[in-house]
Amino acid sequence: MKLFAVENRKTYQKSTSEFKRGVLNVAIDEVNKFTELEVWYIEQKTGNKITGFNLRWSTGKREAGATEKQLSLLREIHDEIDEKVFVYLSTKNTDKLELVRNNIIRIKEINQKINEKLTSKQANEFIQEVKILYEQLQALLENDEVERDTSVYFNWLNEY
């Protein structure tokens, strides 16, 4: 018990639960909260009696990285918007022009973050945001009665 400087406290010597609650768990919670380390312990037992603790730690919590599918979807949406940027900016509804510009800028900002290391959770959040921005832009085109170019989707093989 010299590790925590409580070797002279009788309550901690008689009650392991008091030691865990008042010293060990408090110290571990603070280390986990204020450092990049993740600390935990495993109790060593002899019969029913706790005879010691094995302290364990790692250099941080691992989060799953974004999948290629997530990154690909973000890139595809960006590329389609980038292709139509002038169509969006030439909206007939001038009141919505600021919204169009802000959506395009935000999508470009998100696209720049794709090259950074994203977690899967961050990628999902970006995908949801980009989808909303894209839907807003598409709704403006529909209000302007701009038809979507479907020639790229035409199956030339079925014509013959």
C-alpha cells in the first residue's frame, strides 16, 4: 500500500472495499479522465480474500477507422456537387443563394477532412450532414425546374 501513501490508515488495511472506493478507483478515474491512458486493475485473490491488485494500462482507446465505403460515398457526393456547382449557384431563387453557397462551402470543408484520419463514427456523421446538404441543393434545383441529366444513366446496350 506504499504506492498510494495510505499505509498508516487502519480503515484501508481492514477493508479492501474502502481502499478501492476511496483510493484506487478515485486514482484510476482521474488518470482515465485527465490523460490519454486507459487504466484498470485486476484483483488478485487467494480464496475469497483479495491479496493484491494488478494494475494495467494502455496508451488509449482505439476507435474504428472510417471504411473505404464511407470515404467513397463522401467523395462521390462531393464530386457530383462539384460538377454542378455553377448550376446550383445560378438558382432563380436569389433568396436561397446564400444557403447554396454555404452548403457548397461546407461540403468542400468536409471533403478536405476525408484525407485526415477519420473514425467510422465521424464518417457517419459527415455522411448524414452531406446527405442533408445535398438534398437541400437538389430541392432548389427542383424548385427551379431544372431537370436532372439522366443521359449518363442511359443503358446503350438495351437500345439494339
